[in-house]
Amino acid sequence: MAEELSREQFAQQVIDLVKGRFPLVKIARAEQPFALKLNGQIASLENLYRSTRLKPEDMKHNVERWAVELLRAAEGSPDQGADFETLSGRILPMILSQQQIDPHSPSTISQPLVADLHIAYAIDSDRTIAYIPKAQFESWNITLEDLHNKALENLVARSESIAAHAAPDDQGRVSLILFQTMDGFDASRVLLPTLHDRLREYLGSPFAAGIPNRDILLCFRNEPEVVDNLRKQIATDYQNMPHQVTDKLLLVTQDGLAPLD
């Protein structure tokens, strides 16, 4: 796909690819902007478009995988009717922006975090991440605090063995530490209870953090020059990468998260 391919042309190419691979699937333009209707299910093209711009040669593969995941979701999953005990080991927190989530929607259980960010709760599977709907959460007869604590416990366990990448300057002073495992929950790691205590000796306290998309967490010194340099990169990543979260910077303090600006 040429980089100049418009969104309109991209949408038509997706339709053509899906029809070629799955001739029995009903696919058409949706009323919503930059979205398609696949067997009656509305699906945004934004993340697929951003992924394809990064690697145009993978477009056919990405489109087919995108369609398969949507078709599987439409068919239903055993997870949809499973109880809390069955799923508890795969529940994880996901940070979403106000633009990505309607707090009043029945499709996702969530709670406010800071600024315009929310914490949603998802079930992690081998190929997909599915948000927990309110109806399923209510059927479990647990509190939101119970759900949050379990999700955080799972995130801590998953993060114990990961390696962070530090970027020292010429004098060996570390100004930036980033997490990028690409497991879909890197941005969520800004919620780790021990993050501040683990990084304060390298970055000072409080330090700044950026989560432009779900697959990276940048932690850096709260110093004007460092912040200004990274702010530009974070804004660029937010505009261009799939699964965007926010271009706003956060402050990681002893007492938790706060908006930096």
C-alpha cells in the first residue's frame, strides 16, 4: 500500500480483500466514520489503517487476521458466559482515553483514572483482548474493587520477569526508561504499584511518563529539557501508531498518578 493511499481507498481495499478471502461474509461501509460493517458488526478501521501504514507489505495478512478476529467475536466465545473464578487469571487492566470509551456503555466495565483516562478490564486470550461487559461483571457478584485488585495482581505477576530498557547519556546518567514487551499491556504498566519506588533512584521523584499507545510505557526525568524532547516524540507516536492511548503526559508520584500539565 502506498503511503499516499487515502482512507477512502484503504476502506475499499479492505472490502475487496475480505470479499476475496471470505466470499460468504457480508461486508459494507458503515454509517460511522472510517468503519465497516462485517456481518452486521460495526468495526473501526483506525488501528488496522495505522498498522498497515507502518508495514504496507503486511496489509493482506493484517486484514485477514482482523476479519478472522471479528468473525470469531461475532460467533461468541466460551469466555462470554464464564464465571469469575474461571477467568480470574486472565483479567488485566487496560488504559483507554475518553474518546475510546463511553463510561455509560454496557459493553465495557471501567472506572476513571486521571484526566480523561479510564481503566477498563479485559480478558486476555492467545489472539485477542476482549473487554468485560457490565452484564457479565454484574453476574459475578463482586465489587469493582475486587475486579481491579485481581487485574492489578495479574499485571504485577506478568511484569515480574520483564526487562526495562534504560537510556543513559554520555555521563552514564539515566534520563529515560521504557517498557515495550508488545503484549498489549505496556501502557497499563504505569499502574504498577511498585513503579515509582523501582525507578525513582534512576529518574528522581516524581518522574514523568508517557503512554502514546498501548504497546509502550516511557518513564523519564521531570526536567524541562527532557520533557520537551520526549513530548514531541510522544505526540508523533500518538498520531501515527495503532492502539493510541493519549498524548498527554503523566506524573508518577509516591501517592499515585497525576496529570503533568
